[in-house]
Amino acid sequence: MADVGALVGDLRDEQDALDGELTAGLDERGTDVLDLATPAKGWTVADQLSHLAGFDEAATTAVVRPDDFNADLERRLAEGDHPVTGYTERGRQMSGLEVLDWWRTSRAELLAALATMDPRARVPWYGPPMSAMSFVTARIMETWAHGQDIRDAMGLAPQAGPRLRHVAHIGVGARPFSFTIRDLPAPELPIDVVLEAPDGSTWSWGPGDAADRVSGPAVDFCLAVTQRRHLDDVHLDIVGPAATKWMSIAQAFAGPPGPGRAPL
């Protein structure tokens, strides 16, 4: 995997790619593109941007003022104030263009904060503290996943390139989390994950000789582990009971178990 500085650059590029597609949509369709319904039930494009803006804002606080982040987290836990709901409602008090500006401002502030972050830092978050590299990788994954919801609403293909490796990496690493968040025992059997990268090369994780295996296009694996596609709608070869169970509940993102997507 890349160093933290390279990861921050990839996060910037992922954000810029999404921003460019949104800007093109605004040029072609006007502000109604921000009102388009996304595959996430009840969420518009503007809602997806509110989610990214709010969590990028929180991520800046976690990096720059970790004590303030922890105090806010304790308050939220005590009051039952879920940040997803809070950021969504905050965005719904704005116009679509105001939400877009909020996201652009919050992501710029996050990139500035990450540029000064100690690579050895442990960053507090909604769950266990994360290493600097894992923290930035998670922001890339979130941007790609919520960007995919936006792209689906706009009728665009998934963003597939070398940055996708970060999404796949966190998807593989989150395998134990997918079980523990559901109070299920995590299988100890090794699993090989062998993916075809967008450039035709191979990305792989695992010992290389595991009986259980997941293979196929990297973009399909990433769509599955971010729960942006049902397993019926991706082209993955899943072999073995441990791999089958994992992929049925795979979840690369933090928070409670996601409902997943219905088959197309």
C-alpha cells in the first residue's frame, strides 16, 4: 500500500473525479441533478453530498482536535444523536447548491488537515481509533461508495482506476468486522481474494493456497463489499463456505449492519 502522503493525493483525486462529474451534470441539467433520487432509499444526490460533507468535517475535527471529536462522540452516544441523521437533516435545511458548497469546503479543509497529520497518529473515529493510513483509506472508500450512489442516479458508470485498490483493501481488511457487527463468530479459515484490476493486472490478498477464494473484477468486488450491488448483480467467483458466508454479509463501512441492495 502507498504511504500516507500518496493516500491523501488519491483521496483528493477521488473527490475531484466526483466533483467533475457533478459539475458536468449541473452544466447539462441544472440544479435538478442534485434532487435526483439515488439507490439509497429516500436519499437524493444532495443527501449523499451532505453525508460526505458532514463526515469529512468530522474527520477534520478528529485529526486536528481529537479531544473535541471525542467529546462530541460522547455527547452523541449519551443523547442518541446519530451523526448520519444529523448531517442529513442539516443538509436538508440548505439548497442543493449550498450542500455542494458545504462538501467542497469540508473536503478542502480535510485535505489540508491530513497534509499535516503525523503518519504515526491514531485517529479517533466512530468505533476503535484508526491508524493514519487506515483513516485516509476509509475516506477514499466512503467517497467512492457514496459517489457510486450519485453516479447511479446520474446514469454514470463506476469510477474504476488504480484508486480502487484502496477500496478493495479496506473491504478485505473489514472481513472480521462484517461478522462482529452482526454478533457472529468470525471464521478463522484463510480466504484468498484475487481480483482483476482495471488495468488488467492482478491484485491479491491471502496466503495464495486457501481452499476458500473470491475472484473476479475488482470493481465488482468493491461494489459488493460497499453494498452498492447485490451479489446476484456482480461477476464474482466465490468458492468455499467461509468465503460464501463472508460475501453474503461483507461490509467495508463502519456503523450498524447495512441492509444491502435488492437485486437489479
